[in-house]
Amino acid sequence: MPVRWQIDRGFSIAAGQTQWWNWNFFTDHAPGTGPNQGPIVFQALPKGPAQGGNNTAKNKLVVFDFAKSRGGPGDDHAPEVFYEFKIRNESTVDVPFILEMILFSDLPINQ
């Protein structure tokens, strides 16, 4: 069964800006699992007014350039899997957001 997390650590992105992100499970993974998690989906969820959001204008956050990667020789935690993606704010205002992720580790692999 998929697992959905909403991670609220005070993330914010300025109007018209792009942020580069990475995520891994090198040291923070569920008991009985390893660092090579996935498949996974990431979204940037704009906060609503009750959560401290900036709803003075339309909030539009775009997640793009998603990559599932492995570290190479000399990289920290090589050859374990990590994820990279970008978040772009297409709004005219700064947008506080929550990072939302859905992990599908229990899906069977069909070959």
C-alpha cells in the first residue's frame, strides 16, 4: 500500500524562482527496509491561509526534472539510490509550501 507523507519544515520559494532539491533514504528509512526506496512521487503543496500561506495571488508550484540516480565512486553513500528534482514558483508572490511525497515501495515488479 502506498505511503503518503506531508513534510512541513518551513519551506518557502520566492516569486519566479526555481529551487534544486534532492532526497534520499540513506539514514532515514523504515525498519526492515534499505536506502534504495521507490518508486516515489514528489509534489510541492502550497499552504492554505490557515497554514500560513500567501493566498494574495494564485499559487502555482511546478515540480520538474525529476531523476532517480545512483552515486558513483567517491560519492557519499555510493551506489545507493537518491532522487533529484526542481521546484519552480510560477506565482507573482512568495509561496510557503509543504513537501508531499508518495512512496510506492510495495508495488510488485513485473518483468
